[in-house]
Amino acid sequence: MTLFNFAYNNIRRDFKTYLYHFLSCVFSVFIFFLFSSLATHPALQIVDKGSTIGIILFMASIVSMMFSFVLILYSVGNFLKNRSKQFAILNIIGASKKQFKRLIFLENIIISSFALLVGIITGLVFSKFFLMIAQGMIGGLNLYFYFPFKALTMTLLLMGGLFFIIALLAPV
């Protein structure tokens, strides 16, 4: 059995332990995807980036990234604290520190990958509702439903990068 299979089987067998970490990752991806789909909406291309709405949309993306970073980092810390007994057993069996670090990294990458997928799908499902709320708040714009390729790409790159960075920091 490879370390990847071991990590995957840990997640599959004891998903209850991983659930809160997974849900916080999904929520972070969901929120970021919604804000980025609003910011990249074709109807808002007429908005100047230096205007109040442009600055608010840009700041919303930055705030959601910072919120995601803090939330996921806190979630990882809690998640690792809850698994201390499992780590003690692995330590008794003879797992090295390098294997611990790789295991934690692989588990975070697996959870993050599924969270990206579920968060984006959930964001697509709720994006029309979110656009309707934003249209009511902004007023004067027709925020119709569209398939947000730019938002999808931004979410995959930025949130994927964030998850990768957190997966690297988690074993530390």
C-alpha cells in the first residue's frame, strides 16, 4: 500500500473526522467563486476599476482570500489536533517524520481537490441567486446568468494555490 492509498483510505474510512475541515474548505471556495463570478460578470465590464464599485469588488476578492486563508489554517490546526491519537499510533508503529509530513500533505491535497470541485459546483448552482441579490443591491444593471470561465479559472488557480500553500504549511 502506498502512502497515497493510505491517506485516501484514512479519509474514506473516517470521513466524520475530516468533515469539518472539508466543509470549511468548500465554504471558502464557494464564497470566493461567487465573488469572482460577480466581479468578472460581462455586465460589469463597463464599470471602471477605479470607481467605487470596482474597488469594492476587488476588495471583496482580497477579503474573501484572507478569510479563506485564516479559516482553512484554523481548520487544519483543529483537524490535526483531533488526530493526535492516530498520529501517536503511527508513531508507535514506526512512521518517520518525513512520512507524517507526506501523509498530512497528501490528506490535505485530497480534501482540497474534492473541496474545489464541490465548492465550484455549489457556486455554479447558487450563482444566479447571488447575482439576483447583487442586482437588487447595485441597481441599474442586468446581471443575467452566464457561465463564468474567468471566475472558474481564478478560483482554480488562486484557491488551488492557497490550498497547496496550506498543505505545505500544515505539517509544520
